[in-house]
Amino acid sequence: MKSIVLRVGAIALVLLACAYAGADPALAQRDQYGTYAMQSDTVNAPCRRWSAIVPSDSTDLAELPKAVYVGGGGDLTMIGVDAPAEASGVAWSNVPSASILPVRPRRVLATGTTATLIVGCY
């Protein structure tokens, strides 16, 4: 029974190695943290893309960011991803320019937000 388990495990490793060997080597060199490096993209991993966040009092973000970058300092009012549906925003006061906040908001509110150049990191 042990030899069958070892053979199946060895076959799985060979198949995995073959799949990895077929990956684009140029992309693998540029993307040492991504799927070509055989690591998963987690909330702790570096951002792979980003986009501007437009604060809104009524609309949740289309996608949850890993972090939020604030280019122009000020106050930032957000509702967290795990906050109840009826939650109001919490203001983060005096966020300095060029800050990266390790937060996962579901909404960045226009009311109470004076910070500018807000970017979601994904």
C-alpha cells in the first residue's frame, strides 16, 4: 500500500513540475511573488494592481482592496469590510500624505473625507 501512495505522490510532483516548466520564463522572472512563483496572492502579498478610489456616501467599492494609499493627506472616513450593513463610517484623522494604510474598507465615504489621491491596492 505504501508503494502505491508513494507512486501517486511522485506522479503528482512530476505533473506539477511539468506544468510549472511550461510557464513563461520572462514572466516568472518579473513576478517572483505571483502564481508563477507558486505562491498564492494573499492580503499580505505585494499589490499586483491598483486603481483610484472615488469616495461615495452610498456606493460600496466594487472590489475590496488589500490596502489604501493616501496621496494627499487629510481625514479619511471609511466603513470596514466586516462592519454591519447599518454601520456608519469611522474617521481616520490627519492621515499624512503618501501613507499606505493596511485596511480593507468596503466603502470610503465622501462625507468626512478630506484626503485626496486615494488609491486602492489589490
